[in-house]
Amino acid sequence: MADETWSERDPPPDYHQVLDDDGGVLDGADVPSLDDDELVDLYRTLVATRSLEDTMLDIQRSGEASLVARSRGEEAVALGAAAPLQEDDWVFYTYRQNSALVHWDVPMAKIIAGTTGQEPETVAEGLDDWESPVNFSPDYTPVGVNVTNAAGSAMTDRFRDRDTVSMAFIGDGSTSEGSFHDGMNFAGVFDAPVVVVVQNNQWAISEPSKRQTGSETFAQKAEAYGVPHERVDGNDVLAMYDAASRAVERAREGGGATLIEAVTYRMGNHNTSDNASLYRDEEEQKEEWAERDPIDRFSTYLGHRNLLDDDRREEIEEDVDADIDEALDEARSVGESDPATMFDNHLHGTSWREAHQRTEFQREQAGENPFTDFTGDAFDTEQWADHGPGLDVEFSPRDPGDDDVEAQSMDVVTAVNRALHQEMDRDDDVRVLGYDIGPLGGVFRATDDLLDEYGSDRVIDTPLSENGIVGAAAGMAMRDDRPVPEIEFMGFFYPAFGQFMYAVAKMNKRTGGEVEMPMTIRMPYGGGIKALEYHQESTETFEIHAPGVRVVCPSSPYQTKGLLASSIRSDDPVVFMEPKSIYRGIEEEVPTDEYTVPLDEARTVREGEDVTVLTWGAMVPQAERAADEVDADVEVVDLVTLSPLDVETILESVKKTGRCVVVHEARRTLGLGAELSALVNEYALDRLKAPVKRATGYDVHFPGNDAEDDYLTDANRAADAIEAVMSYEF
């Protein structure tokens, strides 16, 4: 057991302190300039935080809360770090910084409600009469993610020349996460005004700090990023305040990022599901750290200043207890969530799927059978009046064939470039970011000339990190920007999937609709250009499966320019899939003026009576060729938006023709074609004359160049599928 434990028993020379372990001022230490009331208020916050968390532990034991993580012994870290912040600053925190929230007037009732499982909308509605001068993100359970988001938030402030500061809190274990590296690297590269506080409490659940790094300290990690750093006694609230004040001032004055390592100790279990006695020597806690308790030390110091005596301590404790009792009553008064709120704040507007599933849910709640609709027409369209895209976008499609429309011939990649120019001209909030997008203009030259026209604050060449690009863009989107991050190839998106799921897809839901995520992630996808491994992926299923994200895929230059403009203007996050096999293979007349094309609306490319072909992207021209080859009257429907689907158009077409073929490039199993087949079977089975067929890629990894043509879905494979369903009849 002994060789498994590890702690900071002897403070090293670079360990910043103001108070000694007995609460006296160290020789030569500079005491922060805080007046008497401010000092006593810090003490009150420390006491209130500990008492609040003890109360939350009690209600967890009684079954009112599911999980509680306390900051016992660590309260001085978040309080001292956050207290120097100012109005409009931002805090990206985890689950052990309640003292910062209490200090900045976040109601204790809200903190309690955060542990009891209500939906964010319910808490917001039940506790809406409060406002904190400092902005707090939702707490981050996936550790490290918040550092990258905070860096992006700070980048926006730097680009906008604002003096706002972002602050991120993480634990020592979080420094092992890739998002910590990405956040620190972006912060250093872009001189972002962010302060990152590493709360080194010696243990990451059951793993000691020595298992997190071979570095002598966590603070020295910042040297690799060119970021100033400091180690501080995290049990000394004045030392934390002093160090944070200097870091915040440096950030506010344009000096860039700082990392503060706060050395403290986790006095209890990691959370209420943990048993620390299984992996650490509890005597370490009692003998080494209990005597350095931050509340006792600060209390003693205030006593030396004649600001606190036993009567005043008792008075503060009584006031705190009364406030917590009131907060507990208020939190309990919020009540249980209406379970229907689970459907809220994923996307703006109401899609067909959401409206239909809401209706199913209502029937289930009423004791009815929710599965009796076999036509897709049985949900209440009047009740869900905002059924449809519901975007704050004024769609203005323009027909390039109109006499009054100036147009020029463009290919798809040129249409992307023109749309980016159009939207950056229109809205200064639009920024593009990614690797190689600056002087090179992107690997496909989609961002060519943007840097020269808009400058490096709006065309941001980033470090080589998809996770960093998406994570920073998420932070920027939280702070008024409309970022358009580029991922060079869809197969490179995997490292960013954590940021995509944790922050991009879920932020609006986690905040009850308070924090939107208006960002458009551009990514070329698919094969057809004989590229290297991982450069040909069609894995849209991963993105489609995430609630809270729109997935859009154009199939022509005209569609590309209009859809990209609409995506950028959307207040929802959008994955914009660009079919690179037709990047330069199709040209058509495209309006040179500004225009948009509706999202969430499929388009009927070719009308027919015998069979419906559902497809998208690069497969649309293949489906059209197939339609020309077969002896059938084929209707080709371009889905356009893969999530949410335009179900009405799909079902209307299939019910008319009675036959359906799905054509897509991605692998067959669990591809979007499987969902489309299920959709048709659920709501149009009685109209089908043959089973649905899927002409798709095979369930294998994308092959090498010499076998690529054999793997890819083409017009011949699509034609075979059409002929098969035409030859079959129930």
C-alpha cells in the first residue's frame, strides 16, 4: 500500500504561498489587497461551500440525488482562482468548483438541483429569478474537453479585441487527456486570454498523480506550449487569489494564457460511488493534510487580523445553515421534470421524426398503444405547428435560368469557395478555421483567397489537430461567432468525435436552450479520387446518430452554394458533407448573387411512376444515369439533409411508385439506407410491390486504389437494384 500512495508532503521552492500551515503570513509574502469585507466574504464562501456539499451528500444518502462529488479540502482552489474575475468573464468548470459558483451568486438551489436529475429546462424554469455577473458553462463531466472549449472562447475574445477572460478548471488526471494538450496548444499559439487551473488533488479517482505524468510537476507542462505557469498552494486561498489575479490581469491586457497548478488534496472519496480506502492510505489524509485545511488556516489568519472570533464564526455558520435550508426547500420546490422535455432543445424547429415520436410518447403516457400508426400520418400536425426546419434563415433560392439572375459556370469546390466569400462578406461573425486553409487555400483549394481578403483573425490556420479544431470552434460558437471549421477528410474526423459528441451535439440541450452552437463543420467525404487510406471514408452514420446536429450533403454546385449559406446561418450545428468525387466533375450555372437553399427539404431530381430511388451527394448523378439505363419510369429523390430527414417527401414518393431502391456509397450494415428501408416498411408496407433494395458499398474497409472502382457504388449497381425490384411483385 505504501508504495502506491503519493502526495506533496514538502512544498518545493517554486510553491507559491502567502499563509503558513498555521495561518500566519510567511516572511516576505505579499498579501493581496482585499478589504475586510472581502476577506470575510471569502471565508463565508468557504464555509458555505463545505456545508452545501455536506447537505448534498445527505440528500444523496436519502435517495434524492444520484451522485455527489465534493470538494472537501479543496474549496480554496476554485474560490481563490475565480474571485479575481470580472463581469462577463467565462468559467468552464467541472464538478469540484462549487465555491466559484457560490462566490459569483449562482443560487445554491441551482447547484443542488444539478445533482437531483431534473432536465435542464425544468431547473431553468423553476429557478429563473437569478443572474450571475460571470458566465458559467455547464459543468463538464468528460474531463479535458472544457480546456479546448475555453481556448476557443478566449480566441474569439482576442479576435474581437475584447478584454474578457476565460478560465478553465481541470484535475491532475485530466492533463493526460488529448483535449488538455489541444487546448493548451491552441491557447499558446493564438495568445488566447485564458487561465487554466489544474486542481492537483493527488488522485484521479484511484490513480495517484505519478501515474498521470513523468514530469516533475504539472505546471511545467505549460513550458512546451510557450505558456507561463505557476505552482500554488491550493489550500491557501490568498495565494490562489494572488496568483490568479496576476494571471487574469495578464490575460486581460493581452499577455495570453497562463497555467496554474494548485497543489491540494482530495480529503474524501472521488464521489459517492467511490471508496478511497481501497487504494490509498487514509492516514495520509489525517496526518499530512488535515492540519492544512484551507478553512481552518484562513480562519486563523482572519482571527489574527481581528476580523473573526468565535461569536462571528458561529454567526456565519448559522447564516449559512439558514441559507442552505432555504436553498434546499427551493430546489425541492422545482419538482419533477415533465418527461416530454426530453424532446426539447435538440434542434430548432420540429422535424417529422420528433413530432411523430412526441405523439407516440404522449400515447404511451396515456396508456395507449403508440405503434398503431402504419401510414406516418397520425401525429398531430396542428399541435406541432413549428414542424419543419424552424431556422432563423430567410430562404431565397434563385433560379439561375431566370432572366434577371446573373450566373456563372461553377464546379462544386468553387461553389464552396463562393459561399464562404458570400457569408464572410455578409456577417463578420463568420470565421473559418482549419489546417492548411490559409496561404495554401485548403487541400482542395476550397478556401483559396480567403486569407488575403479577410485576414488571419477570420481565416485561422490552426495546429494539426482535428480535436483542437472542433473543440476550439465549439468554444467560439458559444461566444457569438459562427465558426466554419474544415476537416480535410471525413476519415480524419475520428479524433474529434469526443468534442463533437460532448460539446457540439449536446451543448444546447445541456443548457436548456441557453447556449447555442451555430457552427458548420465542413468535411469532404467519399471515394472516387484514388486517394490514400482514410481519405475516402463515408461514415455519415456516426454523425446522423447524434441528436442535436444537422447533417447536410449537396449534390450539385447550385445546391452546394445555397445549402452552405443556409448551414452557416443556422443556429444549429451542421455537418456539411462535400462529395469530393464530384468536386470538379460537375459544372453548372450558379447565381453569383447571394442566395440560400432550404435545409431539411429533399428535392425530386427526376419524377417517375414506377420506382423511387433515394440517394444523396455523389450518388445522385449515378442514380440519374441508372435511371436512363433501365426500362422503368424512375423517380430520383435527393435527400439533401440526411438528418433530420424530410420524411414526407420520401413517403409520398414511395407510396406513389410502390417500389424503392436506396443508393449510397457508405457500407450497407447500419448505413442510412437501413433506416430508410425501415422507415418505408413501417409506414408504406401496404403500398410496396417489392422489398426495398439497397445498392451500397460493401461491409468492408475501403479498399486500395486498384480495387476502388469495384467497391464503389455506381450507375451499373444502382441499375441492377432498380431492375431487381421492378422484376419482383408481392
